[in-house]
Amino acid sequence: MGLLDKEFTDGNIVIAKAEDLMNWARLSSLWQVSFGLACCAIEMMATSASHYDFDRFGVIPRPSPRHADIIIISGTVTLKMATRIKRLYEQMPEPKYIISMGSCSNSGGPYWEHGYHVLKGIDRVIPVDVYVPGCPPRPEALLEGLIKLQEKIRKTSLVKKST
Amino acid sequence: MKNTEEILQALKENFPDFSFELKSDLPVEGFIICNPLVIDKISHFLHDNPELNFDSLINLSGVDEIKANQLSVYYHLESTELKHKLVLKVVTDRNSPEVASVTDIWKGANWHEREAYDMFGIKFLNHPDLRRILMPYDWEAGHPLRKDYENPEFYQGMKVPF
């Protein structure tokens, strides 16, 4: 971290780059859309529950996409649902992030060949920041995915495009 | 409690004009094949007759028998009172599949028939609300569980194949 070090040595003064401060604020309270799709959603709920405690990373489920910063696509995306997810995503305010959780939303998963009704990867509809592999991923894997997203947000810059 | 042969006898006595065929040479339970356009009348009889009393439709499913160029519907019935079961089958032409609806008799048939319509394109006559149930309402590529179904390249701008 290293961002707030100086607060503790210099009393009430915080010295930080505006960029770092904004990124820190953003990555520390990633409110998610309360939205689950399939069996991955069960793991996502387990991650939110007390044992894994998603809340300690500032992830709070919100009932409206208009309150939210991230959406976790947790499960099989059917073509019928894909149009709805696109609408949810469009309702979220910027900056917004997407975690694609599990094989189904990464690539269609077990439905990749014969699933006439399944979208073969949510990235065909909305841009994905972090892909979490697994079928379904364990809560630890989802936490890892969130930490990866936090790293990504920490590196973003207001002036130059992040690599 | 009656077995399939006894039920077939009761059906033949009550509907002398309709054709019934018992199929029992398969490794599954025997079933009765009947006419798709009168399945509602037959179902009414099976439901209302106190000695048969089929009060429960366990399942209703479509099957594509493409080699015989036919679509069929299977009805699995049970009498929770008398503890007997029956399987009915109706066969329709693959090019114009029409089956009488049994939603008047068993309310649960409503969604089963919608599913059979969605997946196989079987038209259920006198169904109160014959819309697709699982696929999107604007799905134009046909009925996906038909053996000769081809998935479309795109749906609403989304690429469908892997």
C-alpha cells in the first residue's frame, strides 16, 4: 500500500498523489450488483458470507445497478439473459468493472458446443476486466479475482492510458 | 388399481370409434398409442372416470422421431388415489404437428405443452397461451430439440457458435 504511511508520522497531513488517492478510494469500496445466475452464484454467496467475508474488501451487494461499481457474471449466460445483462451493464455508472466468474461466462463452459441457448463468453456482449477460471471457482478464487481487479484499478491513471 | 391392459379395455369400451394400440414389446413399461386430435377427450375420460381417476399428469414431453418422420408426445399419468400409472403416446406428422391440448384437464400441462411447443414446434390446439417458454420470444431459428435443427450464426448481434 504505502499510501497512508505519512499520516501516522506527520500527524494530520496526508501526502498522496490525487491519482493514487482516487484509485485507492475506488478499489476499496467496490459495490457489486446483487446479481447471480447459476451455480457460480452459490459460490459467490458463500464468498459474501461470514467465512470468506467479501465485505472486508468493501464489496457490498447493492439491489440496483445504479448504485454499483462492479458486476460479477456468476454463471451460465443464456442468449435470453445476455440481452438483460447488457441492459444492467448500461445502467451502471462509470467507472464500472466486470468480473467474469467461472467457465460458463468465460467461454460457454460445458455448453460450448451443443448449448444452442448459451452465450459462449460474456465478453461477446460486455467488456471483461478479470476472468476467474473454475467450474465453479472456489471462494478463494473469486477473492483472488477481486484482488487482481484491485491491482488493475490501482494502476489506472487519470492522464495516461493504463497498460 | 388397474394395469395398462385393463385401462385399454375401458378406453375401447368407452370410445368404440377411436383407435388404440398397445405397445408392450419394449424393455420399458407398456404404453397406449392414440389419436392426437382426441387426446383431450380421452384425457377427460381418464380423469373423470371414478375407476381410473387419473388426477395427476406427472410429465408431458415431446420426442422427435425423425426416421419415421413423426413428432410424438408422451403423457405420464398417475392416480394418486388409486395408485396406478399409465403412459400414453400420440403421434403426429412432422410437417404439421398438431395435438389437442390437455390444459383443461390438468393445469400443469400448460407449461409442459409450451415447452414441447418451444423445443419441437408441436402445436397444441386450444392451448390458452401457446408462447415459447424457454427460448427468447423473438427466436427465429426454429425449435432446437428437433434433430435437423441448425443453430443460427447470430442472435441480436451476438455470435452464437463457439
